[in-house]
Amino acid sequence: YAGFFADTEAFLMKNAKVKLCLQASPMNGNLLLEDCNPESDFQDWSWQGDSLMNHGTQSCLSAVGANRVQTSLCGSAGYTSWDCSNSLLSPLGSSQGYLVANRKGLTLSNVGGLKAQWQDVADRSVCEEKAEQDRYFSAALASTHVYDHTAGNATLALGMDQEELEELLWFFRREDPSTWNYSILALSFVAMILGLLLLAINIVRNRKRKIHMYREAVRSAQEAELEAKQALMPVQEYSPAEEEPVPQDQRSGEVVVQWKDGTVTSLHTERSEDAI
């Protein structure tokens, strides 16, 4: 059932005390406590039966020596099987204590508490992850037994071995994501229609605002022109006819003298007569 275990959903192992996640080193078998990062494969763990496998290194969590913990090849010597109860992890069949996080890193200790409790990013116990994996495994195993009477014929017909056939059976029993995909597609379509509607409303409002501003500008120009015309009307109504009439025989540049008896004479004319 290696195909089934390879497809199990990975989870982060966060310590309830220090709020850091268990990370495997790609260079050696050391284990680190780092800030939780769901994008890191070296922080992804999954249950393979009673073993915890790291997806980044493809190695399993193992207890080495009295209280040392590291990763090693799955199935190799060392405690690669773990008992999980109440968020506590302890080597299966051993009394070395619980997997504990402290300032120095990881160790095995008989002291419990929050520093010995391990959860996923949703604060669920890693034991719940194991129970969920066991339920899926039991369901897949039961389904495989139902089809045992046709497995041999199908294997011969398809030209594949029993392991590959069981992996395909599990693959086609997964949850169908079509409903979710169609829902997202419908929401995207509604969002697009809403965006186009808002764009059209904005364009209409901008056009109306520009038309209103143009009409206001024209009205202001007309009012300014009318005020200018009204200011010029008194000047145009003023007539030089109100001034005293100038004698027709008076020429430009002549000096006129009005005597006490009312006689008006021109100096230019008199000088001309004197000259004659």
C-alpha cells in the first residue's frame, strides 16, 4: 500500500508551547524548530502506519540513543514507529518518554505538558491526523477486498500489477472537485459582470458631469458677455449734440474772440484783412 501512503495528506507538526514547527534538515538527519511555513516540503509530515515521514527528505522520524531524535530511512534501525495519544508522541514499545521541544531543540523526556504536545496549523492534534488516515486506510482496504474476485482478471487485462491497480482504485475514489470548480467559475463570471456594470455606470456619470460642466461654462460666458454689453450702453448713449454748437464758419485752429457787445471775431481773419 505504498501508493496509498504516498497520497495521504501532509500536515505541519507545531509544538503547542513554543509555537514553532518541526522541520527536517535536507543536509543531515537533524531536526529543527522553525517558523511555520506551509509552503516548505521539509515541514510537511504524514503518517505511514505508525511512522511519521517527512515529505522533503522522504525519511522518517526516529529516536536514536537515549534521548536523541533525528530522521533516518524509513524502516531502518531505530524507533521509526510512534504511539500517539492526547497530542503526545512516544516511541512505540519503549519507555523513553515523549517527544519534547525545548530551547536546544528536540529530545525525549518523561515530562509532559504543552511542550510535549504536537498539533497541526489548525491546532488539531496530530493524533487526529493519524486517526483520519487510519479510517481512510480501512475504507480503502475494505473496498479492495470487495473487488478481490475481479482483481486478478483486471490485472491480466490491464497489464499492471496488484499495487498499481490498488493505487488507481484509490485515486478514482477521491472526492470529485467538480462542484467546487463550477462554483468558482460561476463566482468569477458574476464578479466580471459586476465589474463591467460598475465600469458602465462610471462612464455614464463622467459623461454627464462633463456635459454639465460644459453647459455651466457656456452660461458663464454668456452672462459675462451680457454684462460687458450693459457696461458699454451708457457710453454709446452719450451724444456730443448736448455740447454747444460750433459755428459752421469756424475753422479748425482759429482763435475766436467774443467781445463785450457780443460780437465774435476771428483773429486770423483780422490779421488777414490787416495784411490786405
